[in-house]
Amino acid sequence: MHSLFLHNTLSRRKEQFEPLEPQHVRIYLCGPTVYDLAHIGNARTMVVFDVLVRLLRVLYPRVTYVRNITDVDDKINARARESGEPIEQITARTAADFHADMAALGVLPPDEEPRATRHIPEMVELIQRLIASGHAYEAQGHVLFSVPSFPAYGQLSGHAPDELLAGARIDVAPYKRDPGDFVLWKPSPPDTPGWDSPWGRGRPGWHIECSAMSWRYLGETFDIHGGGTDLIFPHHENELAQSVCAFSGSRFARLWVHSGMLQINEEKMSKSLGNFFTAREVLAKAPAEAVRLALIRTHYRSVAEFSDAAVAEAKRELDRFYRALERYPDLGAADVPPPVMAALCDDLNTPLALSAMHGLADKALAGDFDSACGLRAAGGLLGVVQQSVDEWFRGGADRAAIEAAIAERREARRRRDYKRADAIRAEWSARGVVFEDRPDGSTSWSVVAGQEGR
RNA sequence: GGUCCGGUGGCAGAGUGGUGAUGCAGCGGACUGCAAAUCCGCGAAUGUGGGUUCGAUUCCCGCCCGGACCUCCA
């Protein structure tokens, strides 16, 4: 069996992965805060962890993958105030949109998808534990985590607490004992979502929901916790602090995996800068597998530039993979070929895995059936090359019109009217449908230039 | 200001202390009525200055450039 190596943010090194329970991997990923459509950067993280979980399921008999939905948050409240749309409607609609977008990208559902609002009691219990153990305190209706009570604070992000304060961008609330302290629970006015608690009607702070839900579904200590690099601080640092302090002797997540940011025109894509594409608009312009491939053509820890050109190139790459499968209508089940497996087991090196897949495609094109099966199996692990060849090249096209054009062109070619034959071919080529004449006189066709002709 | 990450062919993008993968694009050839696809072949890169070494793209230091984080963020 292959050994899996993963880069651990906590140690800043690549480590051999060994689950706490040898036969059972427990992994938690920070899911969406549901106030708006997912953008393509959110999608990257979801796709990266989808590949990781697919790999883990090959390597281990049991995987419990938890990805939460955060449906209580001040951004959601703000959105409701601006638009007048009820909060429950915003969160339900956005969660459904998220599910639809992820399904389109081939992101498989997690085993558990807990929602923050359904785990308030667990959050309250965690906060009580923190107060009881001296790691949290109540002040003016708020409950705050006491950063100085946890000497290891900063270990994940690599910052010393005083460094973090040096550049702090916000005013320090007067009720904080220490400027670095963060909110676990805060009071809610009557027009804002709130729950009864020992500290009055209120709502949770940003970080506690992940500590509560990972605890509920994965236990005090589990194997892998993931998210984008922008969550390392403060979100994951604070989760780590809360959970370790709430459960004496626990380690929370043993291995932290963080995926890099996407940029547009060399600038980080983010909702605050407004320079983002929603997954939805990207998917409207290109085949979903091409979008997915574009997201994994770069190693997950690197910053990656995202563009239409990158998706178009991914599309052409997939064209070649599908052509390699074209002559094999009945592909058999196969193991993922060793070079692909080895690449993925080395810190999820998807670009190297893809290069190995090109080697398989070459052999399949040369007539090797086993390589074709291996290529399909490798694609299954990455979540690409899973459609039928016909669907990929010809799905959604106007088959009747194209067949009619081919018949007319065949007739023209028969009487050696090449001018007419070429005109027909050029006309369809302009619509993205390429005609390919075979040696036996027949003509096959495929849609190669994006969505035109479909 | 502090911390961290990164600079590889035209573009995308891996690996590696010992003549630099892979893909896309380009060029030449085969095939084709012409194409397309496919096949064969070609050109093309390690930011910069030092150091260590028999040998550095890889390790170390400086510099330049880019990006991220420093309590909204995947």
C-alpha cells in the first residue's frame, strides 16, 4: 500500500500521514458561510479536498468527512438587512446553490454536513467548559477567549501574540482584558438571530462553530483539518486554541492542510476586492470537467492564476484524454496506475499525476487497452474524464443538423465539389464543430471550441 | 513595519546536488483532395550577485521582483 505524505501547516513540513485509528480517517473541512454564491476560489478548496478524500477512501477502509455549513454569521445578518430577505431564506437558498455548484464540479457530498444553527447547545457547552477552566471570561454580555491563558497560541500561524497585535487593524473593544482576546459569544438584539444562553440571548462568535461541530462528529482529537490559507489566522488559530483548552489532553487536529489562493490578474481573488468569478458564471462558459481540471492543474499549496485561458487549456487537455479512450467502448475496471498513485500520495501532486496520465493516454492511443482503463481509473480519482466520449465531444449538440450537413458534404465530396464540401466544413467549424474525415470515407465530428454549436 | 511563500521555455507547470518532466501554443515532416485527429521530429527556461561543492536550478547568504498574512475572506 502507498504511504501518504501531506504537508502539515502546524509543523511546516511534509509528514507521513497516519490516522489515529489505523482503519478510520477523520477529516474536517471548513465549508461555506451561506450568504452569497460560491466563487471559483471557494470551489478550488472544495475540489482539492474532494480529491484528498477520494484518495483517502482508496487508501483506507473508512473515512469520515465532515464539511460544515455556517448559517449564522454577521455577514448573513447584514445581507438580510440590506435586501430585506429573511435570513432563513438566504441561508437555505445559498446552501442549495452551493450544493448545485459543487455537484456540477463533481465534488462528492461529505459524510456529514452539519449546520451551525443546529449545534448551538454544543457551542454553549464548549464555552462553559472554557469558562470553567479559566480560558474564557464573561464581560458586558460577551464571552471572550483569553489568549494569554493559552501559551501555545500562535503555533499554527507562526506568529507570536504580540506580533499579531502590532498590525491589528481594528479597534480593541473596551471589554477585552487582552487585545488579542476573541469573542466566543455575543449578545443579540431582538431583531438579530439569537439563542438563550447562560449569558443571555446571544449568538456565537465566528470560530466556535467549527470547534463544536468537529467535536460532535469527529471527537476531541481527529486527523485532518483543512481550509484555505486565508483561514489559518485567525479562524484556525482560534479554533485550535478553543478546542485544545476545552478538552484537556486533546490535540484537536493533528494535521492541517491548507490550499492556496486563486488570483485574477496577479491579484488575490476575494469577495472584499470584488475581483471574483462565481463558480456559476465560470460553469456557464465551459464544461465542468474543464473547470475542475483547471483548478487542479496547479499544486494545491501554490497560488494559482485563474482565467478563461486556463480553463480553455484544460479543455484541450481533456480532449486528448477523451480521444485516447475513444476506440475503447467497453473499458474495464482498473486500479489507479502506480505513477498516478505515487504522485498523489506525495502531498497530492496533481500536476505530476496529470503528466503520468498523459503517458497513459499516449499508450492508449497506441493501442494499449490496459492503459486506457488505467487512464479512466486515474481520472476517477481526480474527478475528471468520467463522461462518455460521446457525451464529451458531442453532448448537447444539434445532432440532426450536423448529420444532415455531413450527408450533404459527403454528396459534394462524392462529386468532387471540394469547394462546397470545404464551405460546409468551415461553416460548422466557425460554430465549434470540427469535421474529421476518416480513411473509410465516413466523417466523424466533435465539439471542440467551447460551448458553440451546442 | 513584522512574518511567511514564491521567481523554471512564448504560456501553463512538476521534479531534481551530476547533461531540466508534462501539457498548450509554434515550426518541419508523414497521413489527407484540403483539413482535423493521430504519428515522427525540432526549437525553446531555472530572476540576480556571491558562497559551499569535483559539480548548484536544487543547499546557504545578499539583492531585485511578485504574492500572501498581521482579527471580513476558501
